[in-house]
Amino acid sequence: MSETATSILATGLRNAHAMESQALELMQRQAGRVGHYPEVQAQIHQHLAETERQLQRLEQCLDALGEDPSAVKDAALSGLGNILAISNILADDEILKNIFANYAFEHYEIAAYKSLLALCEMAIQRSIAPLLRESLAEEEAMAQWLNEKISRVTKDYVSERERNKDEVRGK
């Protein structure tokens, strides 16, 4: 069973690498577009640094199994990320759509890391588990931060829209 689990673990690690590559690209785009929300921008920059470390950890895990990340999967998921980013950029309520998408994506990443940890146990690859637990903790912290900020960002967005509307009327 551990040979099958190891094979599935290697595939899961490559998938996670592609997932984190996509997350990195999405956040890089978002970071420059949320200037009206400095707290969100700062958190995105912090999570960008974490995501870069997560990619390095995943590469260490793959290396421990004698595997490499899949450039094909990275590119395919990146294309999907580009489509999502373009649709949000064109939206008037981009900040809200981004925070919703980020919240959902963080939970997807949490699920992926939990699955990888279960596979580590089954594949008797416990040496890489601490790397994955570290990434899981970062994703859980980001999801918690987003959970705490969704209401505030929504209220700030409405307030900004009202100010903009008042400024247009006053001109």
C-alpha cells in the first residue's frame, strides 16, 4: 500500500506546487490593485512571501521522493488563474470578489495540505510532514485573517462607493 500511497503523494505534491504557483500569480496581480485597502495589501504581501516559501517546501518534499514539479500542471493552472484575474479586474466590485475568491482558495489549499499529510502517513514519508504542516498552518492563518476581515472590507467598500457617489454629485 505504501507504494501506491507514495505515487499518489508525488502526484498530490505536484498538484500542490501548481496550486501554489497559481496562488502566487493571483496575489501578485491583486497586491498592486488594492491600494485603497492598505491592510489587505499588507496581508497579501505577507502571504506572498509565505507562498514563495511554501513552493520551496513543496520542492523539498518532491526532491525527497526523487520527483520534480510538473511545469505542465503549473502552466495549466496559471492559465485558469489568468482567466479568473481578468474577470475580477473588469468588475466594479473587484475587492469583494477577490476577498471571496481568496477565502475559498485558502480553504481549498487547507484541504490539499490535510490530504497530503494523510498521504505522508500512508506512504511512510513522515520526514516531509513537518514541511507540509508548516504550510498548512500558514494557510489556516490566512483563512482566519480573511474570515475576520470580510465584513470590514465589505463595509469599507460600500463607504468608498458612497463617497465617490457624493463627490460626483458635488461636482
